[in-house]
Amino acid sequence: MSAVIHEPQSPHVLREYAMIADGERAALIGPRGDVAWMCFPRWDSEAVFSSLLGGAGTFAVTPANSRFVWGGSYQDGTLIWKNRWVTTEGIIECWEALAQPADPHRAVLLRRILAVSGAATMNVALEARASFGKHAMTDLKCANGVWTGRSGPLHVRLTGAGTATEHDGGLQLSLDVPAGGAHDLALELADRPFTSPPVDVDAAWAATKRSWTDAVPQLLQTIAPDDARQSYAVLRGMTGASGAMVAAATLGMPERAQAQRNYDYRYSWIRDQCYAGQAVAACGPYPLLDDAVRFVTGRLLADGPGLKPAYTVTGGRVPDESALGLSGYPGGSAKVGNWVNEQFQLDAFGETLLLFAAAATRDRLDLENWRAVEAAVQAIMHRWQEPDAGIWELHNDKWAHSRLICAAGLRAVAGHAPAAQGAPWTSLADAIVADTARDCLHPSGRWQRSPTDDRVDAALLLPALRGALLANDPRSLATVDAVRAELGREGYVYRFSQDARPLAQAEGAFLLCGFDMAMAVHQQGHEVEAMHWFERNRAACATTGLFTEEYDVEQRQLRGNFPQAFVHAAMLETASRLATPPKLERAYP
């Protein structure tokens, strides 16, 4: 019997997607077993499956029985996803993974169908469409039960579907799996001709499981080990051999429907990378910390005071924005590239110093890393009085957060430097804090966003968290109180008040800020309140356990690109920091 290749269907809400990743790229899989998004060979390459944005291409493994309910889970501490369908005839699972160790030129998508209860009949459809759907499959051939073909510049190979038939340039198969049985499919994509035999699926599954076991620590010292492991796995899956971690796997996911706030996040933001490294350092001296330090060191030594806010995963320039010509995810638009490449973001230098200080605490810095420290310090010395775009990537201003985070980084790294070197850095931090207090201290005693903007901003929780000033400094206490009162709603935190509208009507709650609030009140000794903020924000995830940047509290939907790495980093760090009693310092050493 032949399966049917359907026309592209409407995308799902984000909470119904799972991500599998191998560090070099990712695939998003929906509840119909459809691979809706996958860029190849790299994160920022053109997509070979792009139905998420209205493009062509599919690799679907779907129950033939149209009456089913969907669920699933990740294998603990991995990005091996287990799709699960309960039909009127039985229970079916499909285990999904991108094989590891990863190859920069070849991706292997493993799919193992299990007839858990009763026999299973599955419809399998493959239509690889490289370059965001531009290139149909060509040169399809089957030899010894293995299909090969091309899609534009890409080479395609499919095993486990020897009886599939061609239909309109794709492959289709109706697959019967006996009760208790299993069947393996393996899709290989390559940007050069295949020179090795088809993948040995048993060996690939064994190596993939072993790689995840070796890569993800148990994190039993945190307050939420299971979720902490899962967040670590997400960060691991989004970090490649270069050490670069992408901000998200997708582009064009709207933060607000028809608000023109949708961007391409398939690049490595320096700030996000530093957040992830600091989160890992809070848990232990694990390899992801070394990856962050390595990538950031390379960029600082190459670009010095001209450090860009974001880079490609190979360390290159982020391309300018351009339209894809696809309909996009509903409510958004499909654009590649990012205008951030023209911005100056001062706080990135402070975050690099905070990363290096965290690594030094774990004894993970070498001489080259210390050269990068000096480069960051020099950049701050020369540029800290310049207006910048700030953490939220807005217009240039003298943002209080940017300056105070530089002060925090200087203080933190000075504590690990020789006294003769560290003392001037501490003095510079003192000068920056004093200067910021002159023009950004609100009459109420809290920090305000900038000299010309007296609103409170949730980003201003971070200076005390990172040590720019003490947690019990009156300015720190007043800022936490103001964020709680003015930006906190129903256990969530918004970045800042956009306008006269209620907070939830302007944008979604910012999960990064919610976790920062948990750490901030914990730092001040409010342990029960900290748990409240933590649990509320921890629950604002997809069915699959993945986070986006924003959470629509009213509609209980995820907003923005998916998954958002820095939210997983914030969850991980919060789970670690809340596990130990707070220590309030009375004065700087």
C-alpha cells in the first residue's frame, strides 16, 4: 500500500514541537511526526525542511490511523525525543535523534518506530527540499533497499524504506510493524558525495546514547535535577565544535502577532554565550564552560574593542537582514540575517569578564584566556562612556544596565588577578558605578533605565546579582522592590513598561527576567519567595519542556524563537543557586 504525501499543513503552536540537535544543527518535529524545520549543514544554512515558515519539504512518520492523540518525552538528560501516539488500535512510539558524534558535513536523522501495544501501520513521507524549498528531489535511485538522490547541492540517502515508491518527486511508504516489533529509518544528508556505506543504525543509536551520557552531568546538587539536566542537554545540543552556542534554532517566530518583532536567532550572541557559561560554572567545571570561554576568547582576541554582539557559529559576520519570500509562521515574517551586526553593545564586554571570572573560580583559564580578559578590560576603559544599544538592542543611549554590568565584570575578574593588576580594575568599577549613580539613580532610590528614561527595567536586577554593588545596598533593595511592584504580574516578570497599555498587552512575560528575579530575591534572603518565582517560570515551557524567550500569560502560549538558549541557561543557574542558602556580604573585600 502507498502512503499519501499531503500538501503542507498549518504549523502547530510552538509548545507542540520537540527539538533534536547534535551541536551543528537541529530539527524540529511536530505532533504528526513531521520534521517541520531543519537547516543544513549548519544552524544558519538554508533549510532543507521549512514547512514551519510556509516552505516545502517534509520527512514525516505518522500513524495511518487518523484518530490518535499525541504526547512524548525526552530520554532523561538527552535530546533523544520519544514521540508517542495512542490510537484507537494501540500505542506507537517513534524515537528521534540526530546521530552523534556530529559530522559538520553529514547529518544522520535516526527514527525508530516501536509498536508498543498492538500492531502499527505508519505512513512515511520524504521530500527533501533544499534552499528553503527551492530544490526538489532528483536522481532518485534504490539499490539494495537504500534510496539515494539529490536536492540541489545536497546529497540524500534513506535506509529502512526499500519498498517506498516515488510520487511527485518524493518518496512514500506504508509501513506495517508487528505488535512488539520495531523498525528503523535513517535519513542522511550531506553537502558532498557519500563515500562511506549507509549508516549502521544500531551502532549509530548506541554511539548517540553514549555521547549524551558522557556529555550531560547528573546535577544532583540543584533543586530540580531532572529539569536542570534537560536544560544542560539543550545547551549542549545547541553548542557546536567551534564552541559557539546559537541563541535559538529558528528564525521568524513572532514575539507578537503582526507586530514586526520576529528575528533570525540562528547565530551566537556573545551575551547569551556568557550567560550559558556562567550558568554551567555555577554547577561545576563542565565542558560547556570551556566551550563558552574558548569561543568568546577567540572573538575578543580577533576584534578587541570592535567586538560584535553576535557572530555566525564559525566566528564570521552575521549577514544583513533579507526577506526569504516565504509566507512565514502565522503572525510573523520570514527574514534571514540580523541587523544586530551594526550595533555596539557595551554590556557584552562586562559579560565576557563575568564569564572569565566564573571560569577562573573553576580554575579553567589559561594564558590566552587572560589575554582576552585584558582585551575586554581595555575595551571597557576606552568605551564605557559611549552610548550603546543595550541588552534589549534598542536605540543608543547611556543605559544604566550596560555600565553597571561592566563594573560587575571588572570587580569579578579583579578578584582573580594579581593585586597590581586588579586594583586599577576595581577602581574603574568604582568610577563607573559612581558615574551611573549621578545620572541614573531615580529619586525613589532605585536604578532607572538611562539618564533620559526614568522607567524601571528588569535588566537592572543583574548588577547586584553579578556584584557591581552589594545585594543589600539600598539601591539594590529599591530596584528589586520596584521590579516586583511595577513589572511583576502573576509570578512572571516583564522587561519594562512599553507604554500606557497593561504589560501583558504589549509583550509576553520575559522568562529570563523571571529567573533573574528568583535569584535576586534569594540573594536578599527571601528563599520562599525565590522558589515561587522559580516554579512559576519553570512551568512556562512547551509540552516538550522547551522554553521560548517570552510567555504569553493570558493565552498561555510560547512566543518568540524556539528554543531560546539563554532561558535554559537561566533555569539551570537558578536551579543551582537556589540550592544553597544566600550569603549577604557587608562590604567588598
